[in-house]
Amino acid sequence: MQIEIRGLEKLSFRERQAVILKESGKSLETIAKQLKLSTSSVATLLNRARSKGYEIVCIIPSGELGLGGEEWDEEISSED
């Protein structure tokens, strides 16, 4: 699975750091420790970033969902 974050160019450097860590599954406390900030400062960065409208796009290869392979491709082409 691949995660793409769109709209990062709208964010400040610190907002980008916080967003990337958050979207990588890190907790608020972990992000705060890593960035050497308080949890409230991290929450503020994340809120500001959300208000600027970044979006997450999750790209999941069809094979990971059990939808890949030749059988699936054949089914799709027979439906056309």
C-alpha cells in the first residue's frame, strides 16, 4: 500500500513534518517528542494543515485486495 499526500505545497515546513508523521501512524505524543514540541503545538500544526486542505490518497494494488491476477482481468474484460 502506498499513501500519497496531496497539497503539501500549501503547508509550512513544520506542518508538513507533523502531517507526514501523523499519516504514518504516529501518535500525537510521539510526534511531539520527535519534533521537540508540546502536544498542543502539534495539535495546532495539524489543525492548521487540515484547514489548508491537504488530502490523503491511498493507493492499494489490486493484488492486496484479492482482486488481481488473470482471473480478475478476464472477468473484467468479459463484462465489457
